[in-house]
Amino acid sequence: MSYCRQEGKDQIIFVTKEDHDKPSNAELIADDPNDPYDDQGLILPNGDINWNCPCLGGMASGPCGAQFKEAFSCFHYSKEEVKGSECIDNFRSMQECMQKYPELYPQEEDNESSDSPPPVDGSTPPPDTDPNPNPGPSTSQSTPSSDSDSTSDRRDGS
């Protein structure tokens, strides 16, 4: 059974599979030329924050949207000599929220290149370490220096 409900400016429509099987009769509404948020940047002409700006990448919505808005508003309207210095608690709250949703808010270290080893927690060695924990006394595992690189280049005939 399908039904509608209104939440503020939004109309939420729940439909059944049978409703989806019928062709749509939705009417598209032309853009409102007087929409104050259309084609605006992050800051509106009156100085307010445009929470609908695509430049925010959806940060103003989602599970941590309220914390983001509080922190960003605090920073934007800050009058302190070091702008935003009074907003640390707001940003901390936002960060704590984001850490609860790593799939939605990946951490910076998750985006770094794959050549850096993962944090070592004692259970598994980083992928670029020697898997043999007891090399013989005659072998030495050390990282070659730039001097030894140039020496090996000369041996190769370079």
C-alpha cells in the first residue's frame, strides 16, 4: 500500500512494486528564477552560509550534518583574532561523529598511496618487511642507500 506524508518542505512518497510498474505521470517544475540559492556560491549575498551549495559535497546532510553545520558556522562567524579558535570543541564533535561512519567519511590516511605501510598493531608485519623473522647470521637486510644504488648501477653497466 503506497502513501504520502509531508515533512517540512519535502513530500515523502512510499510506493509498492505495482506502482513502479506503471509509467510515471510526474510533472517537472521549471527552475524558479527567483530561487535565492540557485547559482550561488558557499556564501550568500547577505553573508549567510548556503547549505545547499554543491561545494560542500553533502557534508551538511547525513549522520554528521548537524555537527558539520555547527563547526562550520562557528568558524564562518568567528570574530576571534585566530579565526575559529573558539570552535575547537565543535570540530572535535564533528570528527568524533565522522569516525563512527568510516564508510561515509574516509580518513585522510585511507586515501594515501598504497606504498606507505599500514599501522603496525603487532599482529601482522607490514607488507614490505621480510617474512622470515630469523635470517641467518650471514645475511643482512638493510635498505640500500643512494650510494649503493649508484654502485649497483655501475655493476649493471649503466
